[in-house]
Amino acid sequence: MDMPLLARAWAVLVDRAKAGGVITYAELALAVGLPGRQRAIHRIVLAPLCRHVCAPRSFPDIASLVVRKDT
């Protein structure tokens, strides 16, 4: 598990949540330094964050902030 990657993603997602917005998979991939990897961002970033950060602390599912560009 790439902790610096997850920490960057967590910071981006928390900032977006505080702003009351959403982020696309492509925007998140770019923000964490994985441009072009938006199709893998759920497996690489979101699933580990939900499993290791949100669930153990009873936090809301932060993955719900990430949306497809066309929705």
C-alpha cells in the first residue's frame, strides 16, 4: 500500500468534502500524480481508503465524492 499516495488522495478528498463538492475520477487521478489512470483509481486509492481509514473509524464513505465525468 502506497501511504504517500493515499495521504495525498485523502487530503484532496477531504478538501473537496469541506467545499461541498465532488471530483471526477480523472481529476483525482491527476491530483494524486496518476494522470491517465482514472480507470484504476478506485482499486488503487478509493478502496484502500475506505477499507483502512473510513470503515474502522465509522467515517462516511469518501468514495461517494468521486463521480464519472459524464454524470
